Amino acid sequence: MVTRQTRRAPSCPEGPGKDPGEESERHGSSSRFRSRMPPTQAESVIKNIIREIGQECAAHGEIVSETLVAFMVKAVVLDPSNGFNVDRTLIKSDVQKLVKLCVTRLLDSKNPSLDTIKMQVYFDMNYTSREEFLEEHHRVLESRLGSVSREITDNRACAREELESLYRKIVSYVLLRSGLGSPTDIKVVREATAALQSVFPQAELGTFLTLSKKDKERQLKELTMIVTGIRLFNRDCGKGGGGVDDLPAILREAIPATTQHIDSQLQIAQDQAYRYTAILEKVSKNPLMSKELQPYMLKEALYNVRQYEIFLQIILSDIITCAQEVEIMVKQLGAQLEQLKMTVKSKTAVPTSQVFPIFIALSNLWTSFQDETVLISVLSNLTTHLEPFLGAHELLFPEKVLQDLLDGVTVKTDVCRMKEHMEDRVHPADFRKVEWLFPETTANFDKLLIQYRGFCAYTFAATDGLLLPGNPAIGILKYKEKYYTFNSRDAAYSFAENPENYIDLIREKAKKNAELIQLLELHQQLETLIPYSQMKDVDKHYIKPITKCESGTQTDTHILPPTIVRSYEWNEWELRRKAIKLANLRQKVTHSVQTDLSHMRRENCSQVYSSKDASTQSTREGSTRVPRPQIYIAGLRGGPTKTTHGVKVNLTRAVDET
């Protein structure tokens, strides 16, 4: 099993091949002193300071690493209360003051701030991403097998005894590379030898020795994979597999156990953080309590447990990824073994072109199982070694003290705090100069890199360091290509009115508490303290938001005039033919002749008048009007007599009068 040895943990004072100057360079400790002195002199000064601080701590019984000392030197210099001028060359009194301050802080065993810094340095020096770890793990295995491989590839055996010795070395190499059993176990060696002889008889050693060194190395790797596949198949059939651990079963048992342990530790850390946060909220509303609780270092304790929580979440995420990979590989392993059984069945001989690829696939899957086993082991050990950095909590805050402080206080979880202000969303219409992002308008909303690890920027700046989780649902503020979240709408509005002021306050607070630089990911603002593991990825974290909107585009056809050269010829023989043709034309004479049919002919032309538009009228429109009849009868109302006498009057005009 291989542990991570790529970088040295801070618990050891001296590391092989490590120079104190190099460790200080990682955290930029000498960058401030180089402006006024040559680089070699600045490095010498830093080395002497780190060495002197380490010796002082060792004299008091505390062994510290150069990396931790370099980080502490930088933290002391950055703290404005210490009065160091970073633009001035350090004099002797400054060096003595710096050494004294660093030693004092490094020997303060009851300070949660020091525990947090130690935790950060340890995690930075021992944790790598999954890809980097697997790459380093394979590199270490290759380096360990290098001597055995050279003994085989450089061998010039001729005699029978020498060839037998070479074959035994090949068997040992196969066992060491595959990791399936010990080369000192007779039963395992016999099984591996039988599997190797079935694909690579000892009689073929002569052909093997004639190959080049690279071809020998390649064939050794192929033989290892084929033999590993054969042994795994025999183990599945119950005909062998001595010394082969059941890695899928081991992983299925180890992953839930490790996950359960980390979940329990994570729950304890979160409960502790919730209680500290509730007390600090109560203190922020009562200035008198703030003075009484100042010696307890509540904020430093909150930073410590929040950093521990973040590291556990990182480790838990890697373990969940391991669990997902193991589930996929278990299914693939079963499918490959089933396919191999169907191919072999009861046949006495099977073409190598059919079974060798399956053997190689089985070997690769088993190697992946081994990688996951080592990775789970390393992550579990890393979790165990992080727990001692929480020792100051029980000393500073016994349960009785916490219960007294929590009297009359409601402890809220992060989820409860988010639910309280879930409906109080920011109104973008209230702002003209800043941009707000929301889940429904941003496609990659969950992938945006939030500043300060998602904690509320306004609350941290306004309350001098209180950490409250931000709620992205109420809106994410985009300011200078960076993204900020807040725990309430009022906090978001206050921060948006003057972002630079609050950003400066957070930066100054981080200078006083150096552990905040990594906790809140302030490396870009204070670049001289970027952790070694994150120096390569500083520019890779930025993710632009993909906002959703209705848009349309139209592409014009042939915007620019065509630039095709019609006379271009790619065939040089065609160019040669044209050149010969032009060269021959120089020796030719142009003649003209006239035939009888074309004699006295000339061109004629005629002119015609184009037609014009004209119109005629064949009919004539007319109209007549018939007079309207107007007839009246007088006397209908009666008169003095009983008899009615009506008189009819015709007032209709004549036709010719109309």
C-alpha cells in the first residue's frame, strides 16, 4: 500500500531534499523582502529567520515544520498591529521582533487560530486531487519496479541455469506488478508460474532476449496483465486465486464505514459551529457581552470548526466519487467474467485473439480496484489526522460554559437560516449599475465560484468576522467578474451600495487572522499566501455565468467579395504545359484569310420604332333622372260640415324640368 509522499506533512521538522528556502518560497515569504535586496540575500535572510524560529520552538519542546514557520512569518508580517513595513528592509531589531512574535504564536497551544493554521498546512501538504494522487501512486509503483525490470531487460543469459533464473525473475516481476500475492509464498508463485507458462513458455526466452529494451518492457507489462486476468478468472471459477484479496467486498465494507465516520464527525463539527454562531449573534447585539467574552476567542474557535467542516466535505466528496466508481467497476467486472465464461465454456483450446483482450480488461479493472482501495485508506487516514487540530475547543469551551452562554438563545442550522429568507429575493429593478443572477436566468447557477466560500460578505464585514452562510436563492451579486451571496435581502442591498468598502474590511480582517486567507479563499487578494496545492489552479476556478435570454442571429451570404483566383493551378504539370504553350507562341505568326463566302460581306443594322401606349373610347356614358312623385290631399281633417271633401293636389314636376 502506498501513502502520499509527494509533499511533506508539517509534523516532521526536516524533510528529505527539502530546503527551508523552498518551503518559504511556496507561500511567498521572501517576496516582500526582495524589493530592496538581491534575491540570494533575501533567501538567506528568510532561511536564517525560519531556522532560528524552528530552533527556538524546539528548545521549548515544540517541533514545527519549515512550512508552518514560513506561513506564520508571513502572517505576523501581514498583521498591521505588529507594525512591520513590508516595503522596508528588515533590520536586526525587526528580525528579533519577528522571531519573538512567531515563537510566541507557535507556542500558544490554547489558541484555536494556531490549530486552524496547522490544520490548513497539514491538509495542504497531504491532500491532492484524485487524478494527481492516482498519477503519483502509479509513478511510485513504477519507480519501485524499476530495479526488477532492469534486471530482466539488461539480462544476457545463455546457460540453462541463467535462463531458469531469468524466468523466475519474470514471475516475481509479474507478482510484484499485479499485487496479487507475495513472491515469497510458494503456492502463489506456483500458480503464477503455471499461468505464465500457458502464455509464455520458458522456451520463448531466447526470442525475448533478442528484443530491444522498450519492447521487453512492453511485453513484460502485457504478460503481467494477461497472467493477472488468468488468475482472476481461475479464482472466479474456484480453481485458484491464492493470495488474491476480495477487493470488491473489502471496498463495499470500507466505503460505508468510512462515510459513516466522516458523516458523524461532520455532524459534530456542524453542531459546534451552529452553537458558536448563535452565541456570536447574541454577542453582536450586546456590546457589553462582547468585552466579557473576548478572552474566550469565540470567533477563532468558529473559524477552526468551519475549516474542519470544509475539509471533511472535501474528503467526503472524494469518497462518494470512489463509491460511484466502485459500483461501476463491479458491474464491469461481472460482465467481463461472464463474457469470458461464455467464450471459454468447455473448450480445450481458445484463440488468443478472443481471450487475451478480456484478460487485459480484467487486469485493468483489478488495478482500478487497487487504486480505489489505496485512495480510501489515504482519505481515511487524513480524516483521522485532522481530528487532533480540534483539541482546544474542550479546553476553552467546556459544556457547562457553552450551556450558560446559550441560555435564552435559539440555535439555528444553516438550512434553517436559508429557509427564513427564501422568499425575500432581490429586485434587480432597484439597481442600475450592478448585475444580479438568479437560478431561472442562469444556466450554470450552481457552478459559479462564490467568493468567501459562500459566506455572507456583508455580515462578515459588518460584524467584524461573523460567518453566516449566504443564500444564493435570493440573488447572486456580480461585481467585477466576482460573485457574492448574502444571508438576507437587507444585507445584499447594503453590500451593493458600496462593495469596495466591505471588500477592504474583509481583507483587513484577514490580515489580522491569517487562517481566514485559506478559509475564505482570499488567495487572489493576498497572492503571497496561495497554498502550494492551489497555485496551478488559480486561473482555472473562474466560471462565467451562462445567462438565459431570447436571441436571434442572421448570417449574410458572401459578406466579402470572392477572392478565388481562377487562374490558380495546384498541378505543376499543368503549369508546365501552359508554360510550354506560351513559349511556343513566341515563335508563331498570326495569319488571316478570307473565303469566297465572306468576300464583300459587311455588317448591316436596321432601326425600328418601338410601340407606344395608346387608348381609345368606344362608348359614351350617360344618365337620366326620373322626377320624384309629390301628391298631396287637402281637407282630410274635416270642416264645418259632416261630409269630408278632399282635394287632390299633384305637385310632381315634369320630366323635362328635372
